[in-house]
Amino acid sequence: MNHALRLLAAVAVVIAALALAACQSGEPAEYAPTFSPVAAPTETVYVFGVHPLHNPQRLHEVFGPLMAYLSENIQGARFRLEASRNYAVYDEKLYARRFHFALPNPYQTINAVKQGYRIFGKMGDDENFRGIILVRKDSGINEIADLRGKAVSYPAPSALAATMLPQHYLHSHGLDVMRDIENRYVGSQESSIMNVYLGNVAAGATWPPPWYALSRERPELAEALEVKWQTESLPNNGLVVLPEVPAEVLEQVSRALFALHQTERGRAMLERIGLSRFEPADDATYQPVREFLVRFSAEVRPLE
């Protein structure tokens, strides 16, 4: 009995020493993606971060089947979708390298490269990567000048298609967006659309896929709202990967994504996303985005 008590006391001392050391460290450990097994010792979990194309619930509905497909078709790997409640939270995770794979917007894609990510692909349909500005049909707003003194909604300052492109468009058509209108950043594409519908703002900016999806689900939106203006287009959202991901895994992911449009199941997943295909891309693909950002920061507002 005495031996057992002495053993328990020794264990308690060790635990207490470890806890004290942890408390005295003063700084939490920096978060980084871990390649930890789940379900089976031979499987590795890869975190796939998709930027707030939709609110978190809808993002899981749209991209969940794709994660399941990758998990089924890539041996020894399981893919977990991570949604973020807004752009600021997503940016923080992306730039801290918390995702193994990510689908950021083009502005975030360029910034992710600065943090060590590599571009390996992108969403197709570049013609859809443009901003659209919605108004109520009964608003009486016919010219851009009619927005002067009124509020305009956007998802977030760092949303390229749904914020920067519309703001640049308004600027190029005579509005000083930092003085002539009230800019309201409302957190998501759906929220920007609904703010127009509810009359909280005179106009709202988004981009085509969420507008098409939401107006199909809620016909009253299509009846009440109209796309008043649309912007130029840029290369679509990028696919990036951390260098720590094994080359053979990246190769399999690339092959699976770029072939989705060739099968019935793949086309169904792409239709859910509002996309015709994924396609290869690299750093040079996003040079037009870099050039736009230079113009935007010089003419409209500085970028953080």
C-alpha cells in the first residue's frame, strides 16, 4: 500500500510540474494545421478552407459533398471543410496557415502566396467573376448619381468581386465612394442581397453565383430586385495549398477536381457550387488581379 501511495504521489508531482511549466510559458502555442489521423490510423485529415462565398450553413450544404468525394477517392486522406462566419475570420485563419487547402478569392489568393501557399488551380467561368449591383425595382434609382447620400451594402472590405469591383465601378462613374455614399459591410453575400430587399440600403453589391442561387430559392427576391449594373470580370477564385502537403496528395486532389465536369456525379456537385469546372492555374494567372488592385488602392481606397 505504501508503495502504491508513493507511486501516486510521484505521478501527481510530475503532473503538477507540467501544468506549472505550461502556465509560466505566458504565450499560447501558435496554431498550425496538423496531420492527425481520424477514423483509422492510416488516414490523414486535411482542412479545406473555403472563403465566405455563402454563410457557414449554406457553405457546408454546397461544398460538403465535394469534401466527401475527395475523402472517398484519395487513399489515406480525409477532407474536412472549415467555414468562417465572415471575411475577417477567414482572412485570419488563411494568413495564419490554418488550412492545408483553401479556396480564397483572388485578392486573398495573392496574399496567401505571401504566406507560403502555392497556387495550383482555380474556379473556371471567369466571366462570372464580376460584381453586380442590385436595387429594388420600385426604388426610383436609375443613375449612379441617384445613390449619392444613400447607403450601399457589401459583404466585406476584402471581397473582391462583391466589394472592390463594385466600388471601383461606382468610382469610375462619378461617385467618391468614401464620401458620397455610406458603405455598409454586412458580413455575407446573402446579407448584402437581403439588405436591399428589406429596404435597409438603396443598393447592394454581390456577384452572380449567390444572386442566382438565392433568387431561385426565393422567387420573391427576383420579383422585387434587379441587377442595375455589372462590372468588368477578373480571374476567378483560386485554389492554394501549403507546401507541407505531400506531392502525391496534391496530385490526386488536382486530378479529382479538374475532372469533376467529366462525370455525372461531378457535374451535380459543380452545379451545386454554381460552377462549370475547376481548372489548373499558377501565380501568373493572377497578374490581372494584381494590376487591378494597384489601380483600386490608388483611385478608390487603400488596402490593408
